[in-house]
Amino acid sequence: MQPRDLQADQFAGYPPEARKLAAANVKAFQQLPLSFLPGLLREAIEYDYKFPAERAAIDKELTNLSSLSSSQITEWFHGFAQLSLSSKLEHLDWVNRPAQFIEQESAYLWTTHQLDAFSVAATVYGDRLRAAVPVDKLPVARLGIAVIGQGVASYDSPLFRDLRAHGTYFSQIKAENGLELLLDAVEARAKAHPIPYGHWYVDGGQAARQSSALTSVSYAALQPVRDNLLKYMQTEIARPGMGPEELRTDLARLLPADLGMTKDGDAVLDRFQVRLFTEGSGTQIFSTTFAQWTTREALRRAQPLTLLARFAPRQRQKPMNELLSNTSPNPELDPIGSLVDADMGAYYHWINQQRLLGAERSSFLVWFEGHDQALVVAPSLPRGAQSDSAMDLKRLLSLAIS
């Protein structure tokens, strides 16, 4: 089937909000090339479980597509229209299974040497779309906070080396009640700017605080989900003919209920948390990887105004089969190795924050938990500098966001 043959009733299997959205835009869909449309439908079919920032982006894209004339559609999608697809792809149920279509389309484009042409067409479209859609103004500058080194008594090697060129290093921070001061500040921002999924607290261990003002995700709280997923993976791996690609496809279909999550939870957040484990690599078994990936995905998808990520010690490296078996109730921890991981994770946190709207006004703070070292990247502070002034984290944070 080609997009021109689409009818509104073919979206009957979509969730309620996604069904309404697709039916309202079927005329625009009918004009798009098959090489492009399933990618758009992959986002639309998950509309009910998207964060507000994602919904807004989809709404703006569809509004723009509906406003284009036939000649503009031809111009915008010329690159996609030039791609040739197999009859097998055309006969797939790309309306109800757009993700599976995209997997097979990618493989086909690679084998027919068309993947580069697809990438060029996608880049051209993305540039046009960004230039066409309106940009919203942020109510407050973004703030990122990374807390690293939990459980490390001492560490002599330099920290924050990748970030020092971008901010100011502080060597005399008063550590008393440091985490509480940071959480107080994050919670105060959330109450001052109450935006759904706008303020996050990610913890790679046990959350230090629960707050209804924050979107909280913690590695410890999700242990039952992780255990259920590891059991599922072990069962699937043991099946004859099960390879990594097949396992990946099976994992992508898992829903919160499949991993023991209750139906009365936050449907959007629950889907997000399941995806952390089914799409992330190592998030199921390493707490530092979980914290880093969760931070990345929260920034990419929810685009929060505030995000505090706290890293906790991960278990030591072992053979993968032993890690996946999850048979050790008290795994040996590696605090120093976890600090090294978290130091790099903080750098990635800052990089991903810089990719978002308002990066030039955003601030970022990283603190070595329980110690006197911290670094701040902020418009108000010099780059590549060092300060030996004694201050607590509340004062430091005020410098960051001033």
C-alpha cells in the first residue's frame, strides 16, 4: 500500500490521542513518500505516551506539513521520493508497525547503497523544519546538576578535566548537607515553575528524597522491573535461533505490565522507564550506565528546565553471563571505577544539555559528593578559571544561576 491510499479508519488500532491525531492529518500523510511516512507514524503512534515537549514537536511538525502546498511538498521531499523501495516493504503493515518497517527499510537501503541518500534527505528536511516552526521561549534558564563519587573516601587524580576549559573549578566547597541543599534548590525551582515533567531528579542508587514537585527516577526503586527484565532476557536467549536482532525486536515490544508495573501508575513515565532498560545497553546491570542513559534520554525527550543526576557505586565488571544471571544478592561494588564513570557521565550530561534550546543561557554544576571539589559552567562565570573561595553549595548554586 502507498500513502496515497491511506484512510482514517486504518488508524483504528492506535491509542486514543494518537488515533485522533492521525485521522486529523490523513490528507497530509497521503502526500508523503513511503520512504518517509513510517518514520513520522512511529512517533505519532506513541503520542499518548510522549512527554509534553515531544507532543509539542509533533504538533508543530504536522501543522507545518498541513500548511505546505503540493509544490512545496514535492520540493521538501524530493530526496525521499527519489529512493526506491522493494515491493516487500510496500506490502508490510507500516501503518500499525512503523518501527518494524523502519528496521527493514534501513537494512534494505544499506544493501542497495541508498543509505547515504536517505541521510542527506533527512538532514535537508530537518533543516527546513527547524527553520519553519516557531521556537518557544523558556520561562527560566536550564540548570543541570551532577553529583558524583558517592562512597569514595579519597581520590587524588584530577576531576572534571573535560569540563574545566568551559567553566570555573572550585576547590574549597563546604560539603556539609550538600545534597540536601541541592535538592532544596531543585525543588524550589520546580515549585516556582510548575511545568509537567519540567524538573527531574535521577538517582543511580536509592533516592535521597521523594518530592511530588519532581519527576523522580531511581535505580533502586526499579529493581523489580530490572529483575523481571533480566529473567525475560535469559529465557529469550535460551530459545533456539534467538539472535541479538531478534532479541532487540522482542524487547522493543515490551510494555510496563509485561515487567510487573501496575496499571495505576504514570503511563508516560512508566513507558519511559521501561525504554531505559529495553533500549539502553548496560542500564539493566550497571547503575552508572543507568544514571547516564536516563539523564541523556530525559534531556532528549522531556527537555526539562532542571535535572539533578546523582551517581551511585556500580557493581564490578564480571563475565556478561554472570551479570545477566543476576544471582548475587550483594554484588561487589567499585566506588573508584564508578567515580571515573560518573565524571565522564557528568561531561555527557553537560553536552546533552547544550544541545537544547537556550543553551547559551544554561548553567551546569558538578560536585564530588562529600568533598570540597566542584565545577560550574555558567554565563556569569569565567572559563578555564579556578577559585579557592570557601562557600557552601547553596552559595555556589546562586553564582551559577545569577
